[in-house]
Amino acid sequence: MRPTYLEVNLSRLKQNLENIRTKVAPAKVMTVLKANAYGHGIDGVAPYIAPYADYIGVALAEEGIHLREIGIDKPILVMGGTLPEQVPVFIQYDLTLAVSSPELLDAAEEAAQAARTKLKVHLKIDTGMERTGVHEYEAGPFLEKSLSCSHLGIEGIFSHFANSEMPDLIHAKLQLERFNDVLSFYEKRSVPHPPIRHLANSGAVLQLPESYFDMVRPGVMFYGVYPGREVKRTVEVKPALTWRSRVAYSKVTQPGRPVSYGSLWQPQSPARIVTIPCGYADGYFRRMTNRAQVIVNGKKYPQVGRICMDQFMVNVGDDDAKVGDEVVLFGEGITAEDLAEWAGTNEYEAMTSISARVPRVFVQ
Ligand SMILES: *Cc1c(COP(=O)(O)O)cnc(C)c1O
């Protein structure tokens, strides 16, 4: 195995889930495992965490299919946009469809009827994200129509927040109010078994208890990372990732001998420069050049010179470092927030960009 790998602490994830559960009870928890479990590695995370999850959320049908193929039998909601022609695979793999338009509702009813089965769906309402879903002001006829789809099990109804992690919750509260208005349909119509209602992502789990309803959908906080710096940290969660590598080369570089492509950096006096066998093709962003820091032998040092596709250099100055020495790129004092800041992005992108080329090692 290559010396660059991602260590994933599974017990941390379980503890995070337990802490979230304690906070939101009696609401259930949908564990969001999209995007390769936010970069953590779906093949290790899903089998371990599935027994503790009430529901699993993914973005794509393919992600749901993959979970079925590795033996996950918990209910799985595919939350992202789905095309009508993809509906048959939902039936084939027992995936729950997010129905975000009257057209998709028709396609789902038709496909389920043709397969002589009942397909589980969650109705998607757009309360102010302007992404997918039926606008709350057009939801009445949509909900009405769903009641007459005899081949669909209308198991859930949900919406998604655009700003729940902000200190100012005005927009989130407006979305909540709109969602509540939509839900009043079920009382007015005295529907005997109203669907599971869910709305809260991580920001809302932390800041908006009124939005828990029957189930919550935490993603980033399940992985121990808070959604943004300003969010209230009302649940304790801890990161589970350590991105490790080892020194692959060590040499002294003289002033006047710039390091790496573009010759962007050179030392002022002779300095020991070590090469780390990891690069932007692994998700160690090129745009972190001359900004990132890494830990070599337990101490933080600056990354120097252009980050290459498969390697980058670190200046350990007058210190000693030799081939094989331990390196940490992320974890142990280097946070997702650090990576996000160096790369000019958010914590989500920093984690989900760690590419499949980096082996995942699961520990407990
Ligand atoms: C990704 C996603 C979530 C989880 O969001 P976090 O901010 O990571 O908690 C919840 N709901 C939907 C619909 C999503 O797409």
C-alpha cells in the first residue's frame, strides 16, 4: 500500500451519531452517506454505521445501488435530482425516491404500476432553496395528486434549508414556516397516516430544534465537522479523519535554487526540503501552494513551491527529517477548517475532494 492514506476512526463516527441522537430524540436520524461518505470511504463506513442508522441518505441512485450491492439493507433515500427514466432502478434496488415534481410523480406511479409493486417515495418541497422540489405555494395540488397514486407509498415529505448554519436564522425560519404551512394539508384533510416529515440538516440540528419534526438529516456534523465557523456548537462532535503520509525524499536546498514548477519559492538560507508523495490528484489542492502546513515528526512546517499532481515539498528548515518519517496532512491539529481556508473553499469540499486514489484504512 502507498504510504499516503486516510485513517478513518469509525468509533468516532458512532459517537457523533449517538450525540446527535441524544440531542434530537425522539426524532429519528437519517445518516447522510453521499459523496463516498463525505470522502471517508463508503465501503468501510456504511457496513459499520448502518446498524445504528434509522435511515440512510444519498444523493444519487448509483450511490444507493452501491450500498445495496455491498449488503446494506436499511431504507435509503436518494435525495438528489432524479430523471423519470431512472425510476425503474429504484424499484429494482428498493430505494426510496425523492419526488420533486408532478411529472416525476406520474413517472413513478406508472413505473410502479408496470412492475406491479409499491414504490416508496418522499415528496420534495422547495421552501426557499430554489434547487429541486415543488414550491410551497404550489404544493396543495401536488400533495392532493400524490394521495391518488395507489402504487406509491407516500412515506415521507421533506424540504431543505439554504442557510441554517448562519447566525441570522431569518431565512431558515421563513423556510420552516412555509414547510409547516404545507404540512397543515394533512391535518385539514385528516389523512390517516401522514408521512414522515424531515427538514433539518446539520446547521438546523445545531441551531433550530423547532425543525426536527420526525427525522433529521445531519451530514457534515456526523463526520465531526461543524458547518461553518459561526454556527452554535450545541452538540459535541469530533472529526474522524487523519490523512497520513511519509517523507519520500529529503535534501538540503540552497538559496537561488527555487523549488518546483514555476519557481515560486526559494529559501533565504540553506534549508532541508522534504518531498511528500501526495498531490493534487489525491485532492491535496494545487491552490494551497505556499499556504498549507503539514506535520512532520510531530511538528508543523510550511508547504513550499507549487503542489504537483503526485508530490509536494515541505520546508523543515534546520530540522532533521529523513525518508520514511511520519507526516500528517490533516488531523492531529490540522483541521478541515484549516484545509478549507488554505484552499479558499468550505470544509465539505475539502473532505469530499480526497480522491479515490488515497486508500482508506478503517480503525475503531
Ligand atoms: C447533503 C444533504 C444533507 C446534509 O447536509 P449537511 O449540511 O452536511 O448536514 C441533508 N439534506 C439534503 C437534502 C442534502 O442534500
